[in-house]
Amino acid sequence: MYKSLIRPALFKFDPEEIHYFTFSFLRKFCKIPGATSFLQSKFEVKDPRLEREVFGLKFKNPVGLAAGFDKDAKLYRELSSLGFGFIEIGTVTPKPQPGNEKKRLFRLKEDSAIINRMGFNNEGVEATVARLKKNKNVLVGGNIGKNKITPNDNAVDDYVYSFNALFDHVNYFVVNVSSPNTPNLRELQDKEPLKKLLNTLQKLNSEKADPKPILLKIAPDLTDEQLLDIIEIVKETGIAGVIATNTTISREGLNSDNKNEMGGLSGKPLTKRSTEVIRFLSEKSGKAFPIIGVGGIHTAEDAIEKMEAGASLIQLYTGFIYEGPALIKSINEKILEKGL
């Protein structure tokens, strides 16, 4: 029903406006007595064989929602009722910022893809913390970045601020230095700046009574040499793992008229490359660290490919928008069928 009726109706409207509309609708719907139980009965697959213990955390299933969908932690509880095993909020910055000018979100229907140049629009970490204080049982990851006005020389301070603010309210952290929509941000993926950032956060982490897993989210556009550097950096800094991958700046093989819009591309065109990155990291590191696979997962088979390539967990974003919440259920059912 989603693909035949709901999606065609939603896709008639501006993608950013309809995103906020569906947020409002789902929030109001879940306030109806029995609504959450209804959604869980439709989309959740409960089976102990789906449970995963990864970087010291227990996930009820390996299918999560990627960062960028619930930037300000406004809907993580309602979204979890759709069958997700975990929700990643953010990207969060220390100070509120509006992001880039609209229009900044584009559907590429012919390619089953999205281009976004949102620019870390969010209400700031303090507003996010206030909402996360209401969390009871949703496993939440905190994706953190720097404010646009913060120069790269001071970027570490932004990550430290958000790390400290969110520490008691998330289960794991993701360091986002790979978004193409904040000027010069990807320069922080260079070896030395990245080591400095991760070592600083790890030192802070080690001083906590109960350290949290820290992961690094990387771009799909890195070369093999850069990916080998990532493996070395993970080993040297001792972070918990990697999320592969963020959006791409490549436009290869696209058919949609608006394919040349500036921003990061996500969806089906990313399926192959993100799986290649997962397999490279897994094989070249000797499976030395967990990988969360994300990028172009539109079918259960896409998810299985990423897990067989080396991903311990997976995340959805664009596939969730195009295929609907039934995708979560079908992936979990396929994992059980395959015995993964």
C-alpha cells in the first residue's frame, strides 16, 4: 500500500515540507491509544536470533535508522515502533543553525535517489539533550558535527562540546567529518586532523566511568589508499568502529533531470560503492572492527549483501523513504531466513 498509494501522494509535494508533515502525522498518530502497538504488530519482527551484540551494546535487531532523518531527536520513540533496532539522531552541532538555503532537498525519482545539501540544520545540542532525557528504552546513537561558522582549526572544540553534552543520553557516538554540505568539513578526514580529533575524544571517553563506543562515519569517495589510512587510524585511536558510508559527490550513471544539483547523493546509485567500501575495510583489516553498513539499501537482498561483505549492522535512509517501513520487516525476515 505504501508504494502504490502513500508514496505517490507524498511525492507530489516538496520533499522537505512533506518530511516535516509526516513527522507531525506520525507523532499525532502515536498518541492515539493502541497506535504504537498497532505499528509494532505490522512492522516489528521479534526473534532472539536477530539480536546482536556489537561494540559492547545489545541490539534487538541489526536494522537501524541512519542519521539525518531525525536530526533533533524529535521522533526517535515513534520511529522505533516501525521495527528499527536502533535510531541514530543528528547530525547535532553545539549551536543551533538553520543550514543551507532552501531549496536543498531533491528527489531523483528515475534513479531512486535523493540529493541533499541540508548543511547540518538542527536546533543545537541542548535542545536535543532535553528530548533525549525522555528516552526509556530506545537504543540511540548520537551523530555529532561542527557548526558551519567554526573554522577547522577549532573544530575539535565543537565535537568535544557535543560529546560532553550528549554523553549521558546516547548509547554510542558517531563522528561525522564526511558530509559534503559543510564547507571544508571533509578536510577533517585527512589523516593527521582526524587522528587529533579522535584521540581527543577517546581521551575524554577514557576518563568517563562508563565509556561509550565512538564510531567514524566515512565518505564513499575515499580512495583505497585513504581507506587503508582509515584502518590504521581506527587501530591507532582505538575507536569502536566505522560507518560506511555517507553520501557521495559522484553523479556517475544518473538519469534524472536534476542530477547536477549540488549536495550529497544517496539511494540506489550508492548501493555498489558502499558495499565495496565495507568489503575493503573488512578484508584489509582482517575484520578487526565492526562496520555499520549504509548506502543504497532498497531491498532485503541489498542488506544481506552488505552483511555478507562485512557489516555487523545496517542502516536505512533513502531506501526507507522510497520503500516504506515494510522494508525493515522484510530485511529482518530475510536475515532469519539466511541464518545470518
